[in-house]
Amino acid sequence: MSAPEKKKKVAVENSSAGAECRAELIFYARASSGEARPVEILGQYACDYRRPDWEHRWTEWNTRQNPYLHLFLCENHARALGLIGK
């Protein structure tokens, strides 16, 4: 893992208020043309960052390897990952 990736991981760890955060936003699979635009979630879903396979999911989503993978994230984790503004 490169130094910037490690810093981002530490920042995300520190941004979480509790061990059981809930997803508030869906980030659909990125299209080749642009940014991820989040959609608010109406249901009760756990934040994907808490999943044991999080690093794999993030890598697949961020590199556009899986066009069917969507991220369910809480606002704190989305902000820490740079997906939404501060």
C-alpha cells in the first residue's frame, strides 16, 4: 500500500464516530465519463467500509473494474474518501 493510500485509510478510520455506522449515500458504479454522484438512501443499510472485504470493494469500485458494484457509505466515510465535499 502506498503512502497516500495509508494516509487515506488512517483518515477514514479516524472519521468514524462509532463502530456501527449506517450508510446514508449510494455511490453507483462509476461511468467512464465522470464523477460519482451520491444518492440518498431511504432504507437501513450498514456502511460498506465496515465490511471485511472493504479494501477489495474499494479497489474494484475506484478503478472501475466492476461496473455493477455500488458503494453504500455513511457521510463521514464518503467525506474522508474524498467522494463528497467538506
